[in-house]
Amino acid sequence: MNADFAGYHVPVNADVCGLEVITIHEEDPYVNALGIKGVGEIGVVGTVGAIANAVWHATGTRIRRFPIRIEDLMAS
């Protein structure tokens, strides 16, 4: 247990040996008309952080609020 999020261990890509996604058909009367459910969240865990780091390396400006907007880069 940690007192704050700064000391919390967050796994990175190097910590994960592999990831396999398996979809299983199920009947769900509450799903939308297209039959779409949220299944991509786990697969994009590090994406936002990687993009923010790329912006930081390219511009020298650390943005800590998402989405990253050009106005935030220009204000810094």
C-alpha cells in the first residue's frame, strides 16, 4: 500500500512478457446498435504516456493534461 501515486509501481512494456486478447461472443441486450463494447483499453495502457513523452522530447515542454493541445504547447 502506498501513500501516493508517485510511489506506486506501474508496469511498463518491459514488464509484460506478452499479451493475448481473446474475444468471446455473448448475448447482451444492453449493448449499442452496432454491437460495440469497450475492449481496447488494456491494449493501449502505455500509449498516452508514450505520446506525451514523445511531445516532451520533441518540444521540451512537459504536458500533464490530456488531450494534448497545441494551445497548451504554445502557452508554455
